[in-house]
Amino acid sequence: MERISAHQFMTLGASVLMGGTFLLIATFVTEAGGRDGWMSIMPAFALTIPYGIMILSLSTQYPRKSLLNISEIIFGKWTGKIIGSLYIVISCYYGGLLLAFIGIIYEQSIMPLVPRWVFYLGGLLLVFYLASSGIEVFARFSEVLLPIIVVALVFNIVLTVPRIEQNELLPFLGNGVKPLLWSAIKVIPFPMVYSMFLAGIITFLPHNDQQGKSQFKTGIWRAAFLVGILNTIVVLIQVLVFGPRETVRLSFGILELGKMVELSRTVAGVESLFMGVWLGALVIKCCAFFYMTTWGLETVLNLKGIKWRLLLCAAFLGIAFGVKKGFYLSTKLSFAESYLIFPFVSVWIPILWIASHWKVKLNTPNKTS
């Protein structure tokens, strides 16, 4: 059985939590909350911490079992199978949309003449390689790539600071607090995505090390704060540079910032370099959902082996090719995040945690007697 370290747990979780969020978050947060939308990002990402702690608590009670296994133990076989089936469908659908995201963002940004299927196939080959190499290789890949992603984001932001207009953020809370609630609802699905991944990755954590358990809890809040702070800064810089209206209009504002970067008037248009880093972030998130679907197939339906992974690749490609335009992709991603992942995870994990602790309390008198 493969195992990952506490540091790999943190970096892998942060990479999955981040994914491609920084590419689109400014658009829908500013659309929902106006110029103050950035204020809702940190509170929304803070939900990662209680959900992550609930999952680790369940993992302590049921070592080396995923939440899908635990659901069958707590709720019974058939209820657990229904939950697992929903987990499989949501993971597969969202993973296919992420694969489509890889192709569409390259087609609309720097390579409009390259057929989209080339990006789909290239991204899927990377995902399949990481999935076939094992969770340890996947964790090491994220361990190497996450610092590069962070440095690239900071580099992109810092070099566009001279173009900011401070007055774009004023007045603060001009429309009250209510718009912040709507923008927070748009961000909350990202911690739920992370929780879905954590529901399966807990089987690869060492369970006999008390110090390691505290490190895993620390890794959760570090991932939440790192990704939350970075996304907040990304939204802030786009509002300060473009203004609220233009931020909403731009599909990929962070790429537009890359086009504005100039180094001593000799190096410009470095967005193509940033795109290579963003590709890695999207591949990590897409691979995470490939893993999640695989875990679901193995746990719920007992479907294991290379042929099922190849069929899963075909399903991802089918979903990706079903997206014709970037506008439809944004709509489908928003639907999957807000109406599939959000309600499923936000209800499933707390109820499972409460039922598990309630079962323990009911069994305690029997043990003492």
C-alpha cells in the first residue's frame, strides 16, 4: 500500500484546491459581489478546515478506509452504494470538464490554430501517466510543481503592480454586505472539491503516527490559507488594473495581465510561459478527479484494472468533446460546482461525521458493561 508524507499531503491538497481557480475566480466573484467580491474569498476557503478535520476524524475511527467504505459501514450497503455512485458520476463528469478546460483555454489564448483534440489528448496522456504511476509519483509531481505555480503567480502579479489604479476599490462595501454572501456561495464549491479528493486520499495516509496526525491537520489549514490568500490577491490585482466591469467581461483576466508584463522593454508577452505553468495546475486537478473516479469504481463496483482506466479515459474525452464553446464550458463548470459538488459534499460529510460519532456513543455503554 502506497503512503504519502505530511508535506506531500499538504502540497497535493493545495494543488488540487488551487487547480485552475485563479483563472476564472475574479470573473464570477466580481460579478456576484462587485468591487468588494474579493473580501468573500478567505471566509469561503476557510470552510476547507472544518470539513478537512471532520474527514481526518473519520479516518482516525476507521483507519485505511475511504469515506465511501465508511459510508457503507455507517449507512448500510445499499445506501453506501448510492452515495458511491453519485461520487463516481460527479467525479467523472467534472473531470471531463476539466479536460475540456485545458483545450479551450489554450485555443482561446495562445494557440488558436491548433486543433482542440491535440490539447485533449496531450492533457489526458499526462493524466493517465500520473494515475498509472501511483499516488506517490502524483504527490511528488505536485510537490515540485506547486512552488513553481506560486512563484509564477507572484511574478505575474508583482510585474503588473505599476499599472494599478487605487481608486478602483473605493468605496468599500458600497453595496452593503449582501453581495459578499452571493460571491462567497460562488467560492464555497472549491473547498467542497478539495473535500471530495480528501475523502479518498485518506487511505494513503499513515495512521499509526500521532505526530503525523497533527501535521495532517496543519497541512489542511496551510493549504486553505495559501490558496485563499493567492486567489484573493489575484482578484484584487485584476480589479485594481482593469476595474470591476472589465474584470467581469474578461474570461481569463490573469492571462491578460501576463500580456501586459514587460521586462526592460525587451521581453514582453510572457503569458505563453505562464500558460505552461497553468497547464500543470489543470493537469493536477484533472488527475485528482481521474483518481477519484477510479477509487469510486474500485470501491463501489469492484472494477479494477487497466481496461477500466482506458474506458474512463474514453469517458473523459467524450465529455470534453461534448463542450463546443468556452461559454458553454463556464456554464457547465458552474453547474457542476454549484448544483452537484456543493450540495453533495456539504450534506454528505457532516451527516456521515455526526452518524459516526452517534454510533460510537451508542456502542460505548455496551463496551463498558
